[in-house]
Amino acid sequence: MIYVVRGQLALTNLTAYIANAHMMSVTWDLPPNLNAIDKVFITIEDVESNRTIQMQSFDNSIKKLDIQIKANDAYSVQPNRTIRFSARCSDRNGQNSTTTVYQMYINMKDPAPLNVRVFRVNDTSINVTWDPISYPEVSRYTVYYNDKSETKDIEKWPLYALSPHTSSALISDLKPDVIYNIRVNAEFIVRKDSIQTGFYPEPQFITQYDDLLSRPTDMTYTEVTANSIRIWFSFEDKNPHYSRKVQRLEVHYEGVQNYIDSLGIPRFNSHRNSAGLITLPADGDINREWLVTGLAANTNYTLNLSGTTADDSYPSAHYNVKVYSRPATIRFQTDYDSPPYVDRPDIIKRETIISKTVPLSLHKASTKNGPIDRYYIVVHLFEKVTYQSYVPQEGRKECCYTAAVFSSDKLPDVFTLGDGRTTIDYYPFAPNIYNNSPIETNCKVKLVSWGFSRKQENLTTSSATTQILLSSKPIRANQDSMNNLLWIFGVVISIFIIFIILVVFTVKYSRTKKKPITPPPESVPFDLTPKMLTMEMPILPPAISPASSGEPVELRRTHCITASNTYSVTTHPPIHVDEFAAHVERLKAADNYKFSQEYESIDPGQQFSWDNSLLEYNRPKNRYANVIAYDHSRVVLRPIDGIPGSDYINANYMDGYRKQNTYIATQGPLPDTFGDFWRMVFETNSACIVMMTKLEERNRLKCDQYWPSRGTETYGPIQVTLTDLIELASYSIRTFNIAWIGHPEKREIRHCQFTAWPDHGLPDHATSFLMFLRRVKTLNPLDSGPIIVHCSAGVGRTGCFIVLDAMVDRLKHEKTVDIYGHVTLLRSQRNYIVQTEEQYIFIHDADNEAIQSGYTEILAKNLFTHLQRLLQPINDSSLTEMELEFKRLANVKAQPSKFISANLPSNKFKNRLVNILPYENTRVCLSPVRGIDGSDYINASYIDGYHSPKAYIATQGPLLETVDDFWRMLWEHNSTIIVMLTKLKEMGREKCVQYWPNEHSSRYGYFVVDPIAEYNMPQYVLREFKVTDSRDRLFRTVRQFLYTEWPDQGVPKFGEGFIDFIGQVHKTKEQFGQDGPIIVHCSAGVGRTGVFITLSIVLDRIRYEGVVDVFQTVKLLRTQRPAMVQTEDQYQFCYRAALEYLGSFDNFSS
């Protein structure tokens, strides 16, 4: 039977609509005679690009198609595009119907928060909640509120700006008996050029109580713990006065907490939340008790229990009104909990360790969870007998003892372990005497903080342990034991000689068997086949090789065989630190000729086997075909029954300074190896992952994302949960909790990603890289497994990190550098470590910078003592440590070749001073004007902030010839905040021209500037301008902060006012600013400008890390603009202002 389709059997009512932020739907109606239809065909096309997105066919029962809306995806509908949908059907003979076409513009605004609801806390406070948005990534939420009488000009409404990680806001100080409009808005990272303007419909809220509602009364409580409380209450539902019945009860609470943090700084926290709902049964008989959980320890709470009706809304869907009964209220304090984490004792200087005594620096714990009663110093002796710590059995002490006890207010900053003194503890009744016995063997020491709950239960927290290694010389016990040691030593030497003979034989055999691998160019990843990884039991980590008693590099130098290599490791001894700078300069002579020679002479180490990497089932696990894992040093995973190659991952153990297997070098994980990667993290007991690449660079995939962006993901047998993300200017730190599926143990993993490595080439300087390396050190516990390091192939940047980290460790103990020897050692453990000559040179430059700069980071609580030391004369001379530190900043001289555009004849007149010019790589570029040479130039530089790159623009005070360029820079780079740190004239000399109008509007190039308002504050003047682009009539509000208290000569006497000024600028930026940088200028744009930016970064580090490093901060700024913080007075002012900030601790972003 033949069906006629054409004409009468066409599809009808074709339409498309947007279902949500991620999905749209296409629907159609089928002809009445379904039996006549065999297939339905839908074609989706992008009209603007004339590109087919999808072509799909369906059987005759389908009437709807869902399509993803996703930017930058060729197979999804793009937002803000015109899309054509074509539909037709065919019969069983292949005859086609006519085509039905539907066309629409996908007008996708950023999504607004959904399910916005409002709950009463008390008669003047409400709690606003909403469903969080999962995509696009939210920058922040903003809650606007106002009473019903004023509904226009929403920009003028009061607002709360909130973190992107929250989904509720407490609004206080409202008027009773007033109806309020509430609007919740979201701003998005993916739309940096605009802010969401389409608000969700306005919930309204009545802030009055209904006295006709029945209400809870006589509320009491029992069972107060650190995190919960059980409440009891009565309910007046039988009283005839109450004509309206409560059908729900709601608990809301607010808590305040005062405590002293670990730095000795007073802190204040507030806790606000809604504990949930109780829906009452129809007969009104309810359970009269309720357990409230999720509270914070050591906090004073006010808890309100209110009744409300179940009918929460007016007939209009736009409104959400909730009426409450008067609340029952209780006030209570939660119990104490175990003290927070306490820092491990620090050895003050390892070179001060002498026989039997060790000086330790001690740190108090925070009292956030409750008062601390006492601290104990606990010593654990090593149980394992080694050559270094041998003591006869009869001479050993117990494996653990308490060396000292101190009350919380008497804990010393410095404690000498092993000084023989005694301390007495009277807990619980009789006195306990603790003897600080001399240390006679290697040990570990920890600090235990001890407190009591209100029920007098013991609450303790232990720090991590600090390992104390005494002299490597054996302790003489008696002659017999020494003879035994010599006998053991002889056996070891014999075994070692046999091992060398076997190595020589293996080397010769391997070289005849294998061809060398060619270095990886821009290698192409394999095509991978996904495999499922399953496990039934958790795998225990394999044993890690113990630290060698000798330096691995020296062992290799002593025993290596390189007869065919004239530039072998034996001919490149370590370089003394005093000679290292000159050594690097010699290697750089003649266009790095000697560097090239030295790098080429490094033993490639390709004589080792890599059979496991070549197995058929392991090949897809290698990102690059020629970057493999040597068999002898590869990380071996616990095998999974029934899965060949389940013990393989492309990763190798790498030695550090005087420690074997300090690191694991691996490739960027592939989707098929995510489970293997996280198994490796778990099995090797690693606590830190270092990532040296972005996911994509130059539009090429370098590494697949192997971690969750939010929440929890499962990779093989491991569950990974993202708990924290800190994004800074040059690196990001993620914190994960990982757990084996089905097992309760959780481990905390830090993921440190260095983001400042350029897509092509090398960093221009090593300062930010060294700061990143030191941060990794502080985050990695001493007793954890290897640090896992990867880039893309796991050999280039990975090698840079490992070698430099090992050299920085070496500098703490020796006055020599051995880059050549360490690279040679690592090449024997993984091929192509330090992949290019440029990377090899970068390691030398970075190590040289580490030697020249030293370690200048200090704990914030030690700043006063440190500053006093810096101001002391050196050896009765007139020079102070402060002067020497400031002079060290000038060690790195800027090369004239770095100032290319600034020295062009067309630009020279635009520079206020001939010696203050922007570097070419950090200069701010303007849009060039056709036919005008140098029209892209302005004397201004991008400067990184603490949280984000290019957070500031440092520039000179505009000249008469550059005023138009100044406003053009402000507009093109989306800046809305100007900080001015100079008067127009000082000491009779022009410092800056007036680049703004006073009363009437002025035109600067294309831009019309209208003065709006001027506010004269005690220490600064705030001006507001409306800036309009005359070409398209778009406008912005720009705010200028003029600091008026900087003297014409020198620096301010006190830093408090300037700190407040910095705080006001950043507050305004957060509240009103666009995503563009803050423009900062003085006269030359380096002195006071450098102080402002330096202190902004230093104060942020104090708040977020509890450390101070003025030297490295200024040094980093000088790599972006020369001469930042121009004088020693300004440099010293940065220290003094930071100290004043610590004294007052005015948290300007709270």
C-alpha cells in the first residue's frame, strides 16, 4: 500500500521555547494518520553563520526534542543567536512531506535566582532564601529591598552584596507594620561586560505579627552541646482568643561569638540561620520537643520559635506573603568543643640543634571553640633503630613522655626542649611533675592544647609533630654494639658493590636492546577508550622508601659511570652560593653558549627500561607516546583483580634534597585515568597536588579537569569533594576531602595550581613562582607522602618545580647549589625532566633570586619584633637592616630593551620623567587611532593584586598632552575608580595637571565628563563624575578618591588614616565598581602609588594567611613597573602601617 505524504501529511504547529537556562524544547503535532508516517526529521540551523547544528530523525511517536543551550559548543544552540528549526516527515517508501519552518531569536539573559522566599526572624528582621544557580558561574548575589512606597530607581535601594556560595541573607533594621519589596539578583563571571538586569518577580513581605494566630509559649531547653540544643515548648491552640490556627512552626536563630585567634587578635563572628519547619497535624497534637543542630561551639544564641499559616501566598503569583505569630524566645550559650588546630612547634634554627637540647618556637591555639586551660609538650621517641639513632635496648626510654606543661597564659614563645627543667601540673588532684629530660635520640615533638567542656569533660587537640634529627654521628653505647655496627656496615657495602656490577651489566644490555626516544615536540595525545574502574576493598598505600642517609645526588655523582660523556655529572661539582651569581653570568655569556653546552651534556638517562608503558592495555593511559614511565621508578598501584594493567599510571617517584621519593612526577590526567590518579593520591598518602598548567593553552588541551567544580564527584573508587577554593593573582588553592567509597575515613588534599606560567615560553621573572613554591611548602604536612606534581607531559614545568624546590631545601642546610647534579639524578627517574634549555636557565635565574632575596616572610604576630630588629644598627655601624633590605631591592636592574614603546620618538614627550617608564610586557595598551603614531601608548602599567591579576593600573599624573589618553584608558579598560595621591602642586612644582572639570561638563576626546557630586571627608575628597561616550551615548559613573593628608615631603607620621583610606577605596570598588582595575597615580606613578598597592596586598595577606612579607611584595611590584615604592622612607612606612593595622585590626572588608 502506498501512502501519499506530500502536502496533506506535513507536520503542523512547529514551535520552540526556552525551558530553562540550559535547555530549550522543540515541539510539533503529527498528522492524524500516524500509520502513514515512518520517520520525522528535525534540522536545527544557526542563521547568522549558516551552520547546521543538528540533524535528527525519530519514529512516528515522538513529538518533542530537547536541545542544550551552551556557549562555545558546536553541537548545542548558542545563546543570543537566531535559530531556524525545520521539520518534515516521510512515508515508508521514502517520500517526503513538505517542510515546516520555525525561526526564533534565542534571547538568553543571565538566569535569575528561583524560588525566592522570605521568612520572619523577629519584628524587624527577615531571612531571604533562594535556590542557587549552578550555571553560569555566579560572581555574587545581591538582595535589594525597599518599602512599597518607593518602587522606582532600584539602584538607589538598600542592598546586601553576598558571596556566590550563599543562598540566604538576613536583613535587619526593618520597620514594623510595613510591606517591603524584595528583589534578588545574580551577577555572573561569564558576562564580565554587564550585570544582570532582569530581576525575578518581587516577593513581598508584611513585617507585622498576627495576634489572632495561636502561638508557642513556655519554651525551655535541655541537652545543650557544642553543636546542638533540645528545646521544649507549650502550644496555645485551645485558647478561644486565637481565631486562626497555626499550621507550621519555624525556628530562627542568631548567634554572636567573641574569641582570641591563634595570632592573639580579638575576633567577632556572627551566626544566623533558619533551623527548619515543623508542619502541624490536623488535630494540633504535636511533639513538644525539637532538636536544633548545626550550631557553633562557644557561641551566645538567641532562638525564636514562631507559628505561621500554611497559606503563604496571595492569589498573584508575583507575591509571597507570610504572617507570623509572636515568637517564643530563649537565649543560651553552646558548650565548648575541642580546641581548633594548633600549629606544630617549629625548630628556630636547625643549626642551633646541639646534643641534648633543641630550641622550639611555640604557637597558641585559637579560643574559638572555648577557653584553653593548659598546653602539654609531648615527645615521641623513634622506635625504629637506625645507624644514626642506635641506643642499646636496655638504655632506651619509654616511647612517649610529657616534657612540660604550661597554663594557657604562661605558654612561652620559645621553649628549649631537653634543658632538664621540671614543671608541675596539679590536674586533677595530686601534683604531677614533668621532667624536660635531655634529648638523646631522634624524636618527634608535638604541642597538645587542653580544655574542658562545661561538664568538665576533657577536650584536647594535638598539633602535627615536628621531627628532630640529631647529629648523624652514631651514639657510642659500648664497644660490642659498635662492632656489630661495623659488621652490618661491611655487609651493606658488599651488597652495594654487587648492585653496581649488576647496574653496569644492565646498562650495556639495555643500550643494545633499545633505541633512544626522540624528545616530545608538540606531541599528540592518543585516542582513548574509556574503561570502568571498580574496586571492592580500599587499598592501603604502599610502603614509601625511607629517607636515605646520604644525599641521592651525591651517591649518583660518586658512583655514576659516564665514560662516554666528557661533560658528565662528575665534572660539574656543586657551586658555592657566593660564586653562583657570577657562575650564572659566565654561562649566559655569548648568547648563553655555555648554558647550551652544559644542558646538552646532561645524561639523558634513556638506558632504563619502560616495558610497562608499552603494554597494549597501558598505551592509551599515556598522554604522549614518547613520554613514558621508567619501570624501576614508576608508581605501582595496587592491582585490581581481573583488570590487566590496573597497577599502571604514567608517574614516577622523584628524589628531593636528602630524601628519596619526595615527589611524584606525572602527566596531566586523562579522562580514562582519573580513577587511577585519585587512587595514587590515596595509596601514596599524598596531601598536596601541584598543577603547573592551565587546562587549555593556546586553544590546545593540556590537561583534562580531574576534580569537581563544586560538590562531590566519584572517580573510580574515590569520592572527591571540593570544600574550598581560593583564587589569587598567580595561583589557586583548592581543598578537597577524599574518601574511599563505603569507608568513613576522609583525607584533606590541597590542590595548588600555578596560573601565572605563560602559554608560550617562560615567566619573565621568578618572584611569583618562588612565592608559590613557599606557599606549597607551608600547606604540605611534614608527615605526608610525596608531593604530586604535574603539567601536561609531566617533564618540563614539573621538572622546574621539583628541581627548584629541592635547591631551596638545599640552601637551608648547605651553602652550595647543584642544579646540574639534581637534573641528572631526576633524568634517571623520568625521561626528559627539565625539557628545554630555556627551562634549565630559568631554574638558575630563580635559584639566584632565592639566594639574593633570602627568606623574608614572617608571621604577623612577630612583626613588631621583626621591625625592631630591622631598625637596629648593624655591628655598631650607621647602617640598619632596613636600609640593607631596601638596597637589596635594587639588585635586579631593568634592561633598556624592556622599554620599547616608551622610548619611541612619538611617545617620549608623554613621559613625565625620563627614568620612569612602563615595561613593554606590562604596559597598558590603548586602541590605536589610524594614522597617529604612538596612539596606543600611555605611561601606565598593569599591576597584579592579591586576589586577581591586573587588579590595578599604576600610572603617572596626567600631563596636559595626555589628559585625553587618560580618560580613553579609563573607558577602554572599564575602570570606575581613580585613586589620586598627590596635590596638583607641591613645593611650588607641578605634580599633576587637573584632568577633571570642577562645575560644568568638559569634553576630553570622545568622552564628556560631567561632575555630579563632591564629598569633603577628613582625610580625602571623593568626587563623582558621569562619563559619556559621545559616539554611542553610553555612560558610566566614575569616582575619584583624592588623599589629602600625604605631606609634600616624606611620608605620613601615622599609617592609620592611610589604612582607612585604602579600606574605603576597596569598599567602594566592591559595592559600585565594574570588573576593571583601580587606577592609582601620584606624580610619577611609582612612589606613593607603590605604597598604596603594596599595603593593599600586604593587608590582604595578613587577613587571609596571617603572614607579612613587605620585601617580596615590593619586589614583585617592581617586576611590573620600575621603582615601585621609591624611597626607603616609603618602604619603612609600609612596615609601620602594617603594624598599626595589626594593632587596630580594622577589617575593612567586613
